[in-house]
Amino acid sequence: MRKFFQKILLIAVLVAIPFLIIEIFYRVVPNNYTLKNQNLIRNYRNTEVLIFGNSHAFYGLNPTYFDKPTFNLSNISQTLYFDQLLFDKHIDQFKSLKYIVLTIEYTNLSQQDNSAEDVFRKYYYSAYMDIDVPIINQFDEKVLFLSSTRSFKINVGLIKDYFLNGTIVTSDINGFGTNNLQAKRSIENIQNAKRTVNKHEDHLMDFSKNVDRLASIIEKCKTKNIEVILVTMPVTKQYALEVNQIKLKKIFSTCQTLQNQNDNVRYLNLFNDNRFEDADFFDADHLHDLGAIKSSKIVNGFINDLN
């Protein structure tokens, strides 16, 4: 009987070792969340422009091409829910902040809390960016075991990427996403814009909760004399044609209303801007690194013209 239990214990240890290694990996290896958090704090004193948003901002607005000291706090699939949590945590620490940029896309005004996009990312904001995330249940075991937030296959792939590339970080010191390179652009994904739109469409038209979040951020900025720049980023022509046009118009009008009702809000709509062509895009709705130079210079110019 003793040998039997020894064998069971040995098997348990052998099974546990890979999971322990993965958990340690999650806890010690730098990633976009940890690096953004560290670099943001380092730039509390000098940052004048702070960018929030999802992957459209992450890959589309490069602080290098802004005249004022700029930091990009956006991230892949970052919702307005997390924009607000990040804003509330950090806003009082900035010494020179004059502008915040909030990207308002086809998806994020209608996006619900704790959606599929947040299934694993919410734990990253909590663990890596030291944010109190109310949608995480206090008894959720994933808080203790970050490796359990993704499948074993994905975890192994992540570790493989780390050993192949020496890092899993895909943003620079200013928070800009570095892996949407023109040389690697996907013609197939650009042509399959309808498929991308179908993936993004939630068929929801209620913007009230996310508009309330924007209103809260805007009011806080008023007390600090901070200008709020709402930006709708560009997309390919086909993507623009495939989306629900009624919903799209409501998004535009909502942003325009926020501008009309608040003297510290300005709206820049690049969604159908003719200065962009499909050659500027990495896929159907994300700019590549060279396209990002164009959009960054446009947003920078828009900010400069407010002075």
C-alpha cells in the first residue's frame, strides 16, 4: 500500500511540475502589461498626452510622432471599462498632463462588461497593473493561478515564443505596439473585412453604460484642465462598408454630442478619412507601422491646432 501511495505521489509531482513552471513563467517574465505599468509610472512627471484604447490605438498611435511627451496606455481588446479603471488609478499622479486621447471604435461603446474579451485579460490588469477589478470574484482561483486563465496549449506556445524571441513583449517603451509591420501585412485579412466585422458585431445599440464612463472621465479632466480628445481610428474601405450604418451613425453622433456638451472635449473622426488607403493597413481594421506614422501625425497636428 505504501508503494502504491508513493507512485501516486510521484505521478502527482510529475504532473504538477509543468503547471508550476508555467505559473512561474506568468509571474516573472515581463509582458506588455508589466512594462506599460512600469513605464507609465516612470513618466508621471513629464507626460503631456496620454492615450487610451484598444488595439486600434495600440497599433495606430505612435508617441514617437507626437511633439509633446506622449505615452500610449492602450492595449489589445482594452475596453472602456479598463480605460476608466486605469484613468481613475493614475490620473492624480500626473504632473504635466494636458491631453488624454480616448479612441472610440465601432465596438467599444456597446461593449458589455466581462465579455469574452475580458475572460483572461481581467486577471492581467489585476496582477500586472495593480488594479482593483470589480468584475473579478474575490473567490476566483484564477487570481492565485494566472496560468489557469489560458489553455495549456496556448501557455506552451507563449513559452515557446519567449525562448524563440527572447521576449513576449510587443510594445516599445512608449507603449506603442511594434509587431504590426508593413512587411508582414495580411492581404487575405484585408480582403476578408466582412468576416472581421461579423466577429466584432455584438448587435447592441445601448451605449449608456460606456457613455457614463466617458462622462466621468471628462468631468474629472475638467477639474484638472485636461483636454479630452475623442478619436475614431481609420479602417479599410470594405470594413467601413460592412458595418451596421445605423449603429455607426449613432457612434459618430454620440461623440459629437459629447463634444457639444463639454468645452474640454474635441472629436476627431478618421473612420472614413480619405487620407488613408488600404495600403496603410495591416489587416481590415488595424494600421501597420507605417500607416501608424500617418495617423499619429494627424492626431498630433489636431492637438497642436488646439493651442
